[in-house]
Amino acid sequence: MSEVKEYTVFPFGPQHPVLPEPLQLRFVVDEEEIVDVIPQIGYVHRGIERACELNDYRRNIYITERICGICNVIHGTTYCESIEMITDAEVPPRAKYLRVIWSELARLQSHLLWLGLFADAIGFESLFMQIWRDREIILGLHEKTSGHRIHLSLNTIGGVRKDMDEHLINEYKKDLALVRTKVDAIAPVFYTDKAVQDKTVGKGILPKSKAVFLGAVGPTIRGSGIKQDMRMTGYEAYGELDFEPVTYDGEDANARMHVRFDEVYQSLDLIDKAFKQMPEGPLLHKNTDFPNGISINRTEQPRGEVFYYVEGNGTNKLQRVRVRTPTIPNIPPLVSMLIGHEISDIPTIVHSIDPCMSCTERITYIKGGE
Amino acid sequence: MADTKMEIASNSPVSEFTSSLGEMFIKLNEFKGADARFITITALDLGEEIEVIYHFEKDFGVVGLKIKAKKDKPLPSITSIYPVAFIAENEVQDLFNLKFSGLNVDFGGKMLHIEGIEQDTLLKPAEGPEPPIMRFFGKCREECPSNVNAPKYIRQISMGDAAGAYDTVIEQAPLPACLGRVCFAPCQEGCRQEMNEEPIQIRLLKRYCSDSIPNYKRKVKRAKSTGKKVAVVGGGPSGVSAAFYLGMLGHEVTVYEKTDRCGGAMLWGIPKYRLPKNILGSEITARFGEAKVTLKEGTEVKELKPLLDEGFDAIYVAIGAMESFKLQIEGEESEGVWDCKDLLEKVNVYDEIPNLGDRVAIVGGGNSAIDSGRVAKRLGASEVVLYYRRTEREMPASAHEIRGAVEEGVSFEYLVSPLKIIPGKPLQLVLQNMELGEPDASGRRRPMPIEGSTTTVEVDSIMKAIGHAVVVPEGFGIGLDRRGRIVASEDYETDVEGIFAGGDSVFGPKSVIEALRDGRKAASAINKFLGGEGLPEPSIDMGEYVGRPENLDEIKRMEHVQVREISPEVRAANFDEVELGFSDAEALRESSRCWRCDWNE
């Protein structure tokens, strides 16, 4: 008779020092080895999809921007784009470039934030502090642009609400050059430091063959060598910027870290290029009708593909807004990455997909007004 | 597959398919095979129903699969194909109260509420009834030469839709009422209702659904007239089938029939007690009415060239195999020696009652021989003996028919071959005794004569029933093979352009269902020849959702319904139809025995 094995189940999250997001993972472990993982989500539902159906479609911009704090610019852009597709609004070219610049700025600060958290998960606290200090420069740029450190809230249907003058563009150029030197200084630590290497190389393998089937998106799938980036579809002005995605073949946490690190440089390059190519012109071309029809829109957030399904019925309220943020599809790959590793690897592997639960969970079910 | 061109605005190419539950999984497997990435599920509340759209990404395009789900009916989960869909499905389950069956991880509507969750482990194959991976033709449909969609019409009958079932049969074979009586039902041999070794009586179900239609008349729409003219030579099953389908496709069809009635071998060859002639007549009339076919009875076509000159764009030759083979023995021309075709024609078509005497000998072992025997019995012969040169195992007649004949008192003598007939009253039939030797080309063991061993019997009349040959009029001017049959390609084309041929005149004597198939296929070929698209190939009706029934074991154990028949004593004395067919309740019970083996889980 075979011996009945006893497994331990321990919860990780929803509140945990190394996990900044309200996600619970229940680990089934055989001593140190992870045998199975049961994800439990549902801690931060806010009913945003429903709220989008109840509010005026123009006010929804501010709701969708609050789906995720870090990606707020991209959520706003994506929502506005979805509405523009089913109305007669036409975005002027300059607005398209501005949207790209602010989107890339958001990616920049998100990736720097993540690199800090990742360093923290590894246990490299001074690195975490350094990066977050450098990230302040970008938040400063946010403040110079719109007066807010996180929520720019500059998107509107048909264009953008504010312009950048010569002075501000020079500020951007100066500050981003500074960011580049700071990142250059930190890069060797991520690329060569033994502590980082030990904690990341060979951890959380997501084989290229399984990545698509498990539905991974964003840097998670690009770390497995698959060229999948919604910016390749050329939305907004990306089509004019010769965009080429960053991929690494390592399939592990280290490769995913490299993807994000290289994307920091890529975002800096894209912003530079956008400044060079940005034409003069109007900022806004408003729509004259109500949204009518269905639009499916996908853009690239720092964490991967965001999916919007918007259905308008010719009134000022939308029939349906469906949002799928990038962390949901990355949960099954995360589960498959974790199995077989040891408990001490959990923080790095969990962080390697860059989970963002608050944007994952938006909806709540209100039954009879309870 | 309906590819709906909906106006969807998007920054990447979008294609959306509206799918039924039946075809959903086929499509999903296709997506999986093409390495499509699952994006998410969007659900829309439409009041009565919920529209569920599965989004996938393929080559930077968004592919949507849209299905409508009833609110109270669980939707099969796709997690057996895409395990990663569990989050999205649980979300829909929570928010729209739409249940998914067979989820690999089922939060039970509590993904967003955290207390008291019982959950399973992740990324494992779904438990419980797995959704189907494949749809098949079904064994019964595969066995059928015409590929009649038997699984579908059995289900339609079980749901009380007899008229729909009748239409389903006509999609592939136009004479369901006749087939329901005379078909040798290969479908039943394929039936996998095997627990009791009692297949579903598909033939009788077909008869049941046809008999529920008064005069076999349907309300159908013929395609718009094409202005092309087609002549069909021969009004047998193959000709009727071709004429019907060509007519439905919008062609102007004229059928030339040599005798005064359509039906061909079905008319003269099949006794009245199996196929009442009024049923055959009214069903053909109904089909011709639907397809607006002109019928020219009593018109013998001797040459094809004038027809082409008359303005016909194509001709279908289906003249059948009408000439009986000769025994080629001494005394064959004596008085009292009958050709089975003559006898059957006299009795079946012209309602004559020839006097055969008391003792009747039948030579041959096919269905015609059995029919002649049963007819002879009904004509008052007291002793009917069938002489066959091989054994019962090699006999080409169907087992059902043999059983019927035995019940009615026809006796059988095996391993004897006629040697000569001595004329007189009574006739003397000298028989050579045989034994079985090596198998021949047809796979049956060849009978070998035993030297010097003969038997002589005294009979009043002798019936020749050893098969029929094709005789094509010389004026046709089309290529024939060495047996005198018409040479036709796979597309039923003869060596003359615009002339097609099929049925018994090409393939030799075959069954009714095969003749109907030839007619349909030839109609398709002719339509293509005339610039049309042809008839649709037999395909699985993906729009039909068929789950496995839940009480599978119970269904597999159900016994078949014994069809009511007139008792042998009564029926041997008259020509009334032997089988009485199913009542509504019986048909319902019999059809509910199908456990849907065409639905693979």
C-alpha cells in the first residue's frame, strides 16, 4: 500500500509584507516544495463595469482611469479610443502623440515602481529605495504636466485636454535624460549582482510552448520569447514610431526582469522620438453624436494587454463596458510557474508577473440593492 | 458556419462567429489547434437570454465566438479545452447567475464572495461530463448509402416533430414513405443500441414520420427558375430522385417513362404487401409537384440525340436493369416456366391473378426470388419450394425477408442447381446436387456440382429469379461495358457530353436507397454541369444541440418495440400490407432509445 502523503496548506496574502496586492494564494506544500496553488481573488471588487453602464459616457473616463492607479493614463486612452471608434470624433495627430508620450511616461514609472518592488521581494532594500527615488523624477513630470502626481486625467473623447509648450517639453527632455543616467547607474546591479541572479535565474519557468496556451500577456509572455505587444498594432501614434517589442528567451523571472528593464530604455527612446516627430496642430476634435455600436479595443499596459469591449446604443449611457486587465490572464501562468519551486522563491516569482489586483477586480454583484 | 459581418470598430482585425452550442466546441478545438490565445468572456444580458462572447486572439486579430444561452440552462464550460478560461467563466457565473457545467475550478457563484468556498485544485482536467470534442455522422448514417441524417430525424421524432423528420430524410433521399417500407436498412446494422442486440428500428421510424404527413405533401420553396431544361429517361427510383432534386434546384425537368406509371423496379419488383402501390404513386406525385416536374408516361425514348436537339441542356439516363437472365438450360421455353419479373409485374402492377398451380418451384436466392415465393403463396400455391445453389449463409436476400417467407410457409432447398426442364403436365425439374468449394471473386464459396448426383421434382410451374441484366437501346449511342451496362464516371458522366447516367443501368441491380443516392448525386453533377453549385454534401447539422442524455444506462437497456404485423395465416391469403407500422406512442418510445452516439464526449 502506498503511503498517504500529508500536505500542508498555507495562505499567502491577501495581506502580506512582500505582496502589495490583495491577492490570496493558498500554497499546498510538501515540506518546502510547492505542490499546488489555489488563487483566491475577490477582495477588492468595486463595481466599475456596472458603474460605467449607469453613468454618462463622458464621465466614464474618470471612472475607467480609476480602474488602476498606475495605468490610469492608458485606461483613459483606451476608453476614449473605444468611444472614438463608435462616434464621429477624430483625434488630431498632435493629441495622438501626446497620448503616446504620457502612456510611455506611465509605463516608465510603472516599470521603475515594479523594479523597486522586485528588488524588495529579493530582499535588496537599498536598491528598492534607489529606484523609487529615481521614480520621483517622473512623478514630478506628472505634476508639472497636470498638477497631479499620479492621475494625469488629460484624456478626453476626441483628443487631450492640455498641450505641452516649449518650456514643458524642455523640462521633459532634461528630466528624462536625468532618469536615463540614473537607470544606467542601477542597470549593472540588475544585470550582474549575484543576489539578484541567484534569486531570479531559473525561477518561475514559463516555457514558450505553454505561454500562449496559458494566455500570458505583456512582459510575462515576452520573457518567454514571444513577440506579443499590442503596441505592434500601431494604435495612436505607435504606428509611426517604428516600434519593435523587447523579447528575451530566458523563460524565467530573470528574463521577465530584463524585458522590463529594457522597456524602460525603450520608453525613454519612444518619448524622445515622439517629441521629434510630434506635429503642431489642434488638440481636440469633439464628437457630435452619442456612441452607437460595438468596439473592441486592445492596448498595451505596463503589465500587458488590456481589453475593452464597449457597446453603445445611441444614448448617453453605454449598454455594456467590459474590461479585462492584464493580471487576470497572468494568474494561470503564475500558478504553473510556482509549482515545483520552494517557498522562499514565492515572492520573486509572484512579483515577476507584476500582479495588480485592484485593476483585475472591478465588478461587484449588487443583488436587489443589497 | 455563419460568419456574421457585424460592424465592430476595433484597432485590430475582428472576426466574429455566431455559433450554436453544437458547433461551439468544434470551433474551440480549431482555435486551440491554431494556437489562439484566450482573452476573455464578455456576457451581455438580453433579458430572456444571455449573450456570451468568447474572445480569442489569433495573429493580432480578435476572434469572437458568440453564443446565446438560456438563463436557466447551464452552459457547458470550455475549461476542458481552455483551462485558463475558469476565471472569466466564474466571473460570468457570479455576475449573471449563468451556470457553467463542468468547470475545472468552480467557485459556485462565490468567486467574489469569500466566505465558505469549497474549491478544487487548479489547471486539472474538468470533472463530470466533459463537453463534446467531436461530432460524428453516427454509425447509422455512415452505413446508409445515401447518408440520410438518421440521428437527426430519430431525435426529431423523439421530440414529436414528425414533419421535420420527414424533411430531414428528403434532404438526402426523396421517398421516405417507400424507404420506410422497402429499404434493407443498413442503418440498423450500424446502430449502436447494442445492449439487447436489438437495433433501433430506423426504417419503421422513417415510415412512421412519413405516414403522419397527409398525402406526403409538404410546403417547400423551389429555387428560382434557372431556365435550363433537363430530360430524365426512366421513372424508377434513380430517375425520380434526380428529377426531384434537379427540379428543386430550379431546372425545368421532364421525365420520360416507358410504362404508364412511374416507380420502375419499386413498382413491379416489390410486392404490394410490402409497398402498397398507392403510397408509391402519391409520394412520387407529391415530389414531382414540389419540384414542378413534367411527367411523360408511356413515352419510350429510343434515341437521345433528338432530345438534345429539342433543347434539353442535359439528359439523365436511368433505365434500370429490366431483362431477366436466362437459365440457359434445356426446356427453358416450356409452358409453365415463368420469368419472375413477368409474374411480379402482372400481380403488382396490373392486379392480375395468374394461375400457377399447386406446386411452385423458384430458382434463385435473391430478394426477387423470395418475393416470387411469397407472391406464389398468396396466389394459392400450397407447396412453394425455393431452390438455391449455395447455402442460406450465401443467400443475397435479406434475413428479414427470408424470415417472412419461412413464416408464410415457403420452404427452401439449398445446394441444388437446375439441370434441365422436361416439359409436360406436370413439369419435371431435374436438379444437380452441389457442394461448396473455394471462395470466388465475390468472396462467397463457389458451388461445385457433385458428379452424377441429381434429383428430379415434379412441379406445376417454375419461376426464374436469377437476376436482371441491363439492356440499353442501340439508338442511345453511349459507351457500354462488356456486360451491356452504361459506362459512367464518378460524376455520373457518360462519354457523351451532357448525358449522365446512374442507377441500376450503370451499376447493375442494386437497392432502392442506392438508386436514390445515384439520382441525388447525378442531380448535383448535372447542376454543376449547368453552371450551378451542386447540392450540398451530406454534412453534420451543427445547429442542432445534442447533449448526451443523462439516464444513459437506462436508455441502453430499453427493449425495442415489436412492430405489429398481420398474422402469417391471414396475410398469406391476401396482398394487404404485412407490417402495420408504429403508433405515436410506439414511435416515441422507439426513437427515445437512441443514446446519441454521434456526439462524442
